[in-house]
Amino acid sequence: MNSILWRIRGIGKKECRVCGKKSVLISEIIGVCVNCLRSRPEEALPIAMMGHEKSRRKFKLPVNPPRGGEVSCNLCANRCSLSENELSFCGLVSLDSGNLVRIAGTKNIAVGSWYYDPLPTNCVAGWFCPGSTGIGYPKFSVSKRGAERGYYNLAVFYGACNLDCLFCQNWQWREYVRRLSPVISAEELFSKVNERVTCICFFGGDPTPQILHALEVCKLALEYIEDTGRILRICWETNGLVNPELLKRMGEYSLRTGGIVKFDIKAWTPSVYKALTGVDPKWLFDNVKLVVEMGQEREEIPLFTASTLLVPGYVDEYEVRMIARFLAELDQNIPYSLLAFHPDYLMNDLPPTSRDHAMKSLRAAKEEGLKKVNIGNIWLLGDYY
């Protein structure tokens, strides 16, 4: 978007309902500024959560993860505790006669879609993965040098999520949940793999609510690899709030196939994270440690990578610096991508990420010790603020 056009379109300033500050970097749906979210969360967070109520009710989803019910779902950190006929936060689990019922996301059926994405793709890990660089040849890549041109990623879009990001760039998953359509079995999905497919990437939404389905596809993939000797990497793009025991299985499949586990870390400060996503970041940073430790078994291709969307006004230099500090303490060679934001879903009153914002965040991440930091979607950057 042209920066001059944005300034004309986005000239209106919004007011923080806690401190009264006015800025184009305050989103109406959040209603408060990032400083108040950090310093006065007891006042600011309830206001921000009102935006999630609007988001959730529009698609007939629970406003908060259910609590106080009879039976708990343990697929993710939300740990929804359901009463009879109550729906889980992701919209795919209910309780019937005291039994958990997975409406979709079972080994047999999932709500989602797929497409062939030509390599090299605009993937978070594209700047260092086997499909784009040839790293790991001949065990994990068909290309001796450079991208696997002429080959494809089987991109699997799962139509559900355990977060409620108000800036969601793939917000259409909510329509999938509302319609419970389209649906696909694990066998049908895996049948889309052919000799030109060298990787599968599970994303969404998020694969977490339907992880049992994804793991069944992974099982079929491993059998295929063993039978044919072909390369088929298994990758994940996830928010990282999955049950750690299931995460270990995800990591094992990626480790064995040359794939990568990609965590999108939305923010560092818990109140900022919850304001943006609607839930608490439980398990997230412990899960990062888990995958990083698993990755020590395979040094040539990083098993773990992280990304952060630079949401103007909210995910600022401080949030990036603290995330980078945490990552660098684990391993300075963790690849970290800073992604440019574009206005979407209910936070479409913010500008795209400014070039200055991105450069300051890049510098902060490097100052904290990370050696491999990348800016993604660089074409979106401009002089917006």
C-alpha cells in the first residue's frame, strides 16, 4: 500500500480508553494503548477483551475457554473444561452424555482445505529451509544447489484455531468452523501427495485443534517415505500452545523427515499477548524450549524457528527484544523472522508496518544475541508512521 494513500486513509487517531492518549497506532477494537496494557493491565485488559467478545459472537464461538465443567480437553493450553452440550473455545469439541465428542479433528476427519504451493514458497522458513535452499541434500532435499523448482509443498489449511487473533491474516478459518465445511479424511488428504510433492506444511488457523488428524497424515507420510525412499518433509506453522506430549510427536516427524517446526510468537508481555489473541500464553515458552532441545539431534537443518508479526502500536521493539533475549539464551542460532503486518480482520484500522519499526526491531533482536534474523514480507514496509 502506498504510504501517502495510507496517511490519507488512516489520518484519524483513536483514543486509549485508559490514559486518554490519541494515536493512529491504537486500534479501535483493542481500545487501549500498549503502554496501558503493560503498566495498567487490570484496567486495560478488560477493555481489550470486549473486542474478542465481538469477534467470537459473530461466528457463534465461546467468548472464553470454558471453565468449571465436568470433563477437560487436553489438546492445548486452553484446557477447556466442558459442561453438557457446551462447545470448546476452538469450536470443535463438545460434551455429550459425559463424553468428549470431537466434531472434527479426529484421526478420520478434519475441517480444512489444501493446495499445491510451488517451491520456493513464501514460507516463514523459506530463507533457510531445504525446499528453498537445497540444504540437507541428498537426504532431505532433491536439489543439490538452490530451490527445488518444479516441486511443490502440499499446504494444509486447518479450519480451526485455539486463539482469537484480532489481526488474523487467515481469519477465514472462522467460516470453516461455522460451516463445519469443507471436510477431508486423513487418507484423502494424503492421496494428494505425488512424486512432485517434497514437503507437507500444516497451518491454518492452527493445526492444534485438529492435531490428531494431522498426526494420522504424518503416519501415512512416514510409511510412504519408508516404502518409496522419496523425500517428504513434514513442517508445522503453529502458535505453540499444543499439549507438550503431542508436540514431541510433531517434532519427531519433522526431525526424521528434514522438516521444521515454526512457532508464531505473538508477543512477550502476557497482557499484550492476551489482548491480541484472547487467551493466555500458557505452555508457549516451555514448548519452545522443548523443540529447541529436540533440535540438538540435527544441526544441519534447524528444527525450530520462530516468527513475530510486527503489529503497529502493539508488537513494538520492546516485545521483539524480550522474545529475542529468551531465544538467544536457548540458542543464538535460532532463526527468527520479523513479519510485516498488513491491516486485516478487526484490526484493519492500523497502518502496515513501517520500515523504521522493522529496522529497530531487527536491530533489537540482533543486539540480544540472535545471529539469524530475517524480515519477512518486506514489500509491505513503508513510511507509514
